[in-house]
Amino acid sequence: MRHFLTLKDYTKEEILEIIELGLRIKAEVKAKRFTPYLEKQTLAMIFEKSSTRTRVSFETGIYQLGGMGLFLSSRDIQLGRGEPMKDTARVISRMCDMVMIRTYSQSKLEEFASFSNVPVINGLTDEYHPVQLMADYMTMMEHGKDRNPVVAYIGDGNNMAHSWLMLAAKLGFELRIATPKGYECNPEIVVDAMEFAQRSGAALLFTNDPEDAVAGADVVTTDTWVSMGDEEEKEKRLRDFAGYTVDEKMMKLAHADAIFLHCLPAYRGLEVTEDVLEGPQSVVFDEAENRLHAQKGVMVWLDGKRDEV
Ligand code: CP
Ligand code: NVA
């Protein structure tokens, strides 16, 4: 049994196999064929933070695969009243076939997984958002940006930056991360990623100059400056991130046919301007839709049905 907690645990071949699986299921659905690969299976979806895309994509995804999703907000289940993760894990994993969790620390997710006897999927932690990157790379493939791409990530050294690091390190492409001073990526995650990069040939570059990062890039991406859990620092962050807005001037420095990605939700006028988000290079809604398709790939793969698709 495998969990899907971070891309660190997956090889390049596995990552690509899962995305290809998602693409094959996407093609079936576009041809109006809904094969019940996960018939009668239940996916428990535990949310300790808000969500639009993750909730809707997993719930719709499991339903279209013939199963059903259970939306479990920590406000409603006993976890929110102090029932330990390890007890919650043992109870839920005796009743459900798969679990998705959105929580704070990666260690809480790992604790759940270590007590679960069914596959656990990371639906976002403070450290990583791996299912988002499966959708992001699927979108890059569909837009022809999967051959030795140069990706520029502009903004906070957060869960999205860490996930991009792991994806680049595993797949072997060039990633440039520009963060303001004091908002760099977690050094332990950087060391891990560097080790994988040595083997894959990925170039991982870090700077405090967004223009440097974006020059000639094939993909430009950013994320909110105030992640869930950072709300108290909002005012300071908005000051510290001045100059990091992805605007048309910055996009002009990238490759002429570069695409713009954003995991959403986007805060217009902060990390990205309205012009870029709504502009011709932006593929953020293809990316959002691909959450549904990529995660079906993840669920079917974890269930061991990869050869049936
Ligand atoms: N990108 C993403 O995970 O969105 P939600 O927070 O709406 O799930
Ligand atoms: N970095 C953001 C991503 C939201 C999908 C957060 O953690 O809030």
C-alpha cells in the first residue's frame, strides 16, 4: 500500500504514470464514458482548512469513478474537539477505502498515515501541496511545456514553492524560485530537493530578484502571499512582498509564448495583476479543471487499478 503525502516519495516514472493515467481517464470522460474504476469505494475527505478546488475535485472525482466522498470538516468531526489523529485514522480507515486530508503540519498528516490501513492523500499541508502539482504538470503537458521547461516561481517560499521544488527535482527541469528576503524555502526541503536534483539533472536556482528568475522562462507561476495560517502576518507580508507582483511588465521578460499558472485562489493586485490573470497567457482555469482529472489518476493508481484504464 502506498500513500500520496509528498512527491519526495515518488519516482519520475511514477509521477508521469499517474498523470498519464489521469489524462486517459480525462479523455474517457470527455467522450462521456464514466468507467466505475472505484465502484462502491468511499473517500473520506478531512478538512482542517478552507477549500474550493480540492473539495469539489475530490468529491466529484470519486463520484465519477463510481464511489462517494465524505466531506469531514474538522469543525464537525471529533478531531476538532481533541480526538487524537491516531484514533481518527484507525476509525476512519476501517470504514473507508481512501482518505484525503488537508491539515497544518506535514507531521500530522504523516501521523495519520502511519495509523491508517488505507491510502492517505495529502490535500495540502503547510509544507506541501502535491496533488496541485500533478494538475500543474498535466496542464504544462497539454500546453506543450513539458520538454526541458524553465519554470519561474515568484513569491512566498511556501507549500507551493516546496512542491514545485520536488517536482522539478524529480522530473529534472529548471526551476527558478524568487522570494523576498526572509521568505525563502525551508532549508531542509531545499537540501532534500538538491539531492534528487543531482540525480535527475534538474537545475534549482534561488534568488531575491524576480526579474532575474522570470527572464526567458516558459512557465511563470506564483501563489498567495498570505497562506492559510499566515493571516496574522498579513500586513507585514503585503509590505515585504512589494515588487513581487506578476504583472505584464514581468511577463514580457519571460518567453513570448510562456504560460502563467496559479493554483488559485488568486488575489488580484497582490501576487498577480488582473491583466495577467485574465490575459492570453493565463491557463489558470485549465489548471483548476485538471485538479479533477489528475486526482482521479492518483486515486485509481493508489487503488492498484492502473492497468485497467
Ligand atoms: N488550489 C487549491 O488547493 O484550492 P482550494 O484551496 O480551493 O482547494
Ligand atoms: N499556499 C496557499 C495555497 C492555497 C491553495 C495556502 O496554503 O493557503
